[in-house]
Amino acid sequence: MKKGNKYGLHRVIKPKGVLPQPAQKIDNTMELYDNEILIDVQILNIDSASFTQIKAEVGDNEEKIKEKMMEIVNKRGKHHNPVTGSGGMLIGTVKEIGDRLLDRDLKVGDRIATLVSLSLTPLKIEKIKKVHKEIDQVEVKAQAILFESGIYAKLPADIEDTLSLAVLDVAGAAAQTAKLVKPGDNVLIIGAGGKSGLLCLHEAKKRAGVTGTVIGMGHSDSSCKRIKKLGAADIIIQGDATQPVESLKLLKAQTGGELADIVINNVNITDTEMASVLCTKDKGTIYFFSMATSFTKAALGAEGVGKDVNMIIGNGFTEGHAQISLEILRENKKLQEIFTRLYT
């Protein structure tokens, strides 16, 4: 076997010297290097911001969505949306393991979910079988490569694959929420009715405790119904997070003028940065988990309104995030029911 670089630099075609994620094109031939894992892929979970953008570009037609996805992969060697810069993750079966990785707790035939973005994962799609537009999941006949530095989770036996994938795709959000929220905090979760938002609601309520307040903000009726059904939000706000001043008014009306200590933004569309900024107390913290976030809009917008807030860009990985998120699903039966209805 040929020797590979830990971070996958040997796969980068252009521009040379960059890492696989920002690369414009990578090598997606499925000949294994000594520090790679070859995966037979069954399901792709496309990042919500990316899938939303693709549907906005080509419409709701399944064949057009398939064509666009194939175009991206054929051009870039990976599913790296050129507009959003994001990808997603996958479920598959281990087909082959490189010589340098044989000491891992992994064997051929294991079912795994990759916990690194499709935007850096060499991917070759033979056929797109089915697009599940309502849950951002795509059934494929494909193969992918996981680098030595790539992280993964073995699929649990007690949770359905599509359900595991939906949870693991956003595992970083709940785990970061667990680290950020303290007892007594006022926590605003924007996009609280989506899959990452619901996981964050559970964790925020758990961490803020009886002395804290958890506020769930959703845009649609269906989103707010899911927030209510979960029962983890003390206050539910229905509003449009692309309207920052109106969002601030709605929050103040529900809290007696109080702003949030922690704002967690899970929205999958653009232009929600300033609603997050305005709704946060000075010296408070905003966690932008959404891949639709613009660093420029957030940073310069906060400066423009004189807000001294700490802003954290969402990291899809934090230690123990897969275990934390799957355990949330096991311990919260209401959340499990909602996710089962949505993703199975």
C-alpha cells in the first residue's frame, strides 16, 4: 500500500498544499492508502444549509437534486457545496482498512457513521437511488475514504440507522450546549424546532436547571409544535430570525425585557446573525452552530450596534459528542418519539 499523510494531503489535487476541506478538488479514486479506511456507503446525510441551498437553486424536483449532487461530487471529488462550503456525513460498512490502522477497534464489516464532513471526504457515487427531501438524507450506491485523522462512531444496535445518522449529524451542537450552559442561565435557542435545536433544548434545560430559563424560537407552526411537544422550553417564541429588531421585541415581550446569557443559533438559512447578537446580553455568549453563518456579518454587525458579546463558531466535533447525543435520545422518550416520526 502507498503511504498517506495523516490529514489526507496526499488526496489534494488543487490547490496543492491546502487541507482536503478547503481544497477545490481532491482525488476520489478508491485505491486505498496505508492510513485510510474504505467504506461502502449506503446513506448520505446532507448538511441542512447545503440541502436547503440546493433545493433553492434547482427546485424541489428529485431528479434535478440528484443531478446537482452528482455534479458537485464529479467536479470536486467530494460533496462540498460551493455556495455554503458545507457537506454532511455518511453511514456505511467498512470494506477495507489500511495497514497502519489495523490496531484500531474496527474491523471489516462494521457499520459506522463518519463524524467528519463530506466536504473533505473522498466520495465516488455510482448511483443515487432515492432522495428523502424532507429529512435531507440520500440513499446511494457509493464508496468513500476516511483519513487517519477522521473520526467515526460505530452504529448502536438499539437505534435505527437513519435515526442515528440524523442525531450524529448534529452531535456537536448538544455537546457544546452542555459545555456552555450553567445553572441559572437564560438560554435562547434559535431554530429550536429542528433536529439540532431539539437536542440543544434538552441539554439546555438539563444544564440551566430550575433557576434558569430556556427559550425556544421557531419560525413555522410545525416547528413550534415540536418545541411544545418536547416540553423543554419554558418560553416558546414564533418569529423570523432574519428580522433582528422584531426578534428582539418578541424576546423582550416574553421575558420582561431580559436578554439571554447564551444564544444558540441552529438556523439553516442566511441572515440570522444580527437577531442572535441583539438578543444577547453584553458579555454574553453566542454559539453559531449553523453552517449558514457569515463570520463577517456577525463580527461587523456586533461592532456596528456596540455589542460586547463572545461569539463561538460551531465546531462539529467536541469530545464525547457522539455518545452525549445518542444518550440524549435514549433518556428523553419524547425526543425519541419526535425523531422517530421525522427520520424513520
